[in-house]
Amino acid sequence: MGSCMKAFSLFVFVFLTLAGLCVSETVDVKVRSVTSVAETDENFVCATMDYGPSSMCNYGQCPWPKVGILELDLKNKILANAIKAFNPLRLRVGGSLEDQTVYKVGLVTKCPHFKNNMNVRRFGMSNGCITMERWDQLNHFFNETGAKVTFGLNALRGKKLENKNSTLWVGNWNKLNAQEFMKYTISKGYKIDSYELGNELSASGVFARVNAGQYGKDMIILSNLVKKLYANFSDQPKILGPGGFYDKEWFNEFLRVSGPGIVDGLTHHIYNLGAGDDPKLINNVQDPFFLDEIAQTFKDISDSIKQYGPWTGAWVGESGGAYHSGGKNLGMASTFDHKVYCRQVLIGGNYGLLNTTTFAPNPDYYGALLWHRLMGPRVLQVSHDGSPYLRSYAHCSKDSERGDITVLLINMSNSTTFTVNTMNDLNLFPSEHTERLPLREEYHLTPEGGNIQSQVVLLNDTPLKLTKTMEIPNLNPALVLPLDPIKVAPDSFVFAVLRGFGAPACSSS
């Protein structure tokens, strides 16, 4: 799926439009620092790359002008620099058309282009192909930018429709084309972090579906294939699936059939606001309680894993705040022990992380980059008794040395400034010690001119723009006295790094 809703998307929310006078509210945010409540992968932030051919259209728009996997200009300097800045950025390569894609290798000699075909029920596109020449180009690009790659395999290969009026695909997965693809990849020395099987085929599926039991058997076939081909590798690619929307009974059966040690990452997709053209969309994004409803899905996924698949970890394989949109629930997902969160999409649609025309970063890019640089894997429990329009999250800081933590504060109101006091629930330090703490590092992100649809984001009141040499700008913090409260302006969010916080859960050991 691509993106089609232009919005200033800031992590777990789309900002609200509220009437009224500007007010201020003081809030005490308490961080439970003894133990972590969850742990993410070191590379939690992820972006997707979609096949999205230029001719693929939806909602009356064709938002993939030469930015899909097969057409993207891999020599674009801005694109390369945007990925390098993460050092590394996890990329999920595949998406909407991966189950209609063959690999031109081995016995496959014909390589059709994706074409519009409204008789095809999956996304209105015919089957297509990726050549090994293009795969070479992509891997050269991944190597140059240091990307960490998840590759999505065609899960419908070898299957057939149950009948002409059905969306159910039956039969075992045919591994032969994927096997030749993997052999070629290995022969070239290309590094793949993980393989994912299929895209949005779980439960009722999106235009196509596979039963949970059959999917579980297919995952075993993939796992055995990877173990065989990568037998001499000390670091074998992980196995991910099913890459679809969560349904409790379907996912539980999928885990039960696939069994222990097969699925390394249980991937699911989140588009909790609905379609980008939904007339109720504006009301939904203005309601923090509606946004909270997605927490139940995160919790249910975690419960399924605890009961049926404790050997695996939850991944959000694809997400936007709305279909073809950009909102992120990073904070909430990490709290519910999700290991990876993939943002749809790196470039493409109307709101990728990068502008489709200029390749320059959109505002959401900088929020994702700051999360990646500042928020470590260990997640801490946070609480406050203030307004629901203030969201708060805390992690051990990356490279924490003295129990350092990083707090993320999100203000969903356009009329209230929150004055936040951050408290360690241990209250370990007497006042004379806190006065010797290092200065606090704060990163305030606000929309230019207060316009939440602005394509320019300010960091500590300075516009973030590419340098003259097309590099990502430095993201420098404001330095603040450690005992001063944190001011969170309306329609903004703040990362605050608290050095010397003394969180036992964040000790370097």
C-alpha cells in the first residue's frame, strides 16, 4: 500500500485542530526506572520500499512516478544520504505487488512488466517481474547506503484460486523460483537480514487470502529452504510472516501450525484510521481516544505470541495513520514489546518519508531519525495524571552510560502548552546531586508557522533543510538546566535526553 493523505504526521498521531484560548497545564511525568517493560530491536525504525509502478493508481491519483522498486533513481544523492543518516536504516522491500512478482532467474526466462489490468482483482495490476540486473543495482545501493534489508517473497507462487468467484488461494507454496533467487543472491554475496513471505493474505486478506493452516505449512517450507541454502552462514536470515492484518483466530492457528522456531518475526500491518478518503477521517484523527483503540491490537498480538509463539517477536511490517498515509504509533508499539516498526513508505505516494518529486525529507523523516538516534531498545514505564492530549514515552537512551534516559513528549492539542516535570520514581538523588547533573538535551519539533500541514519542520525554531551539498542537516539539541521543566508547545513533540538520570534498567551492563 502507498500513501495518499497529505498531513504533517508526527509519530503516533496526526495533530488535532482545537478551538479556544492558549492555556498552560503543568504535568508531572513519572518514569519507572528499575526495570524495563519491553525491549525493541536495536534497529526498531524501518521504512518500506514498494514495487508501486508509475501506472498504479488509487483514489483517483497515480502517486508512484518512477519511485517504485523497479524505477527508482538509485543514483539520487539525496535518497542515498537520507538512508545513510540512520546508519543503518532497516528497509522492507516488497509490498503491494510482491505476490504478483516473479524473479527472472533459473527457469524463469520471461519478464513481463506490471500493467494496468482491471480484470486482475489484486490492485488492478497484472503480474510483473524483477530482473537480476535490477537486483544487482538494488544491492549495490543497499551496500553503499548500509541498509538492513528485509525482502518480501511471492507467497502465491504455485497456488491457484479455489474457484473463479473466490479470493481463497489453495495449494502448497512453490519454492523453486524463490530458491533460484536465493541461490543467486548468495552467489553474489548480497546480505539479506530477513525474508518475509507474502503481503496482506492473512484472515480475509486484501483481494486475496490464504488459510492459516496452509500459511503455516508454507512458512515451514521457507524456513527449511533458508536453513539449507544458508547452512554455512553463521548469521542466517530471519524468517518473517504473515505480513497481513491481525485476526486473533487466524494468527493463533498460523503460529500453532508453523510451530516452534519457524517464525522469527510475526509481522502485521496497521492502518487504524481507515482509508485516506474516509469522510470520518478528520473526526478520527482529532480524537485521542480513537487513536488509543489501536492499543488493543498491539496487546492482542502480544497475547497471541505469549500463548502460541513465545519463540517469536511482533513486528509492524507496514503502517500509516491511515491507508496510504504516514502516522506512526512508534511509542505505543514499543511499549507493547514490538521489535520493529516499518513506516509506509520511504518514498512514494503523497506522503512518504521523502518528497516524491524532490526527494527532500518530509517532516516525518526527522522524527523517525531522532527516534532512531536517541531511543534505545529498553522501554520504560511512564505515567502521568494530566490531559490525554499529552502522550509520554521513555526509553533508555542509546549508548546509555549512567542510567541515561530519553523521554518523548507529544502534544496533540493546538491550544495548550504543557509544562512537564520529569520524575524518577526511585527519587534516588538528593537536591545537591541533581545540581551537578549534565545539561538536558532537548529536541523540539514544530510545524513552520504553526501550520500543521507545512512541509517544513522546525527543530528548536530552526527550519530543517538539506545542506548545499544535499546532506541531511545536523540535528543539534537545545541545552537546558536539568531541573527546569520541559515546555511542550501546542502541535509539537519533544525528545529530551536526561543524562545521569540513574535508571537501574539503563545501566551500561
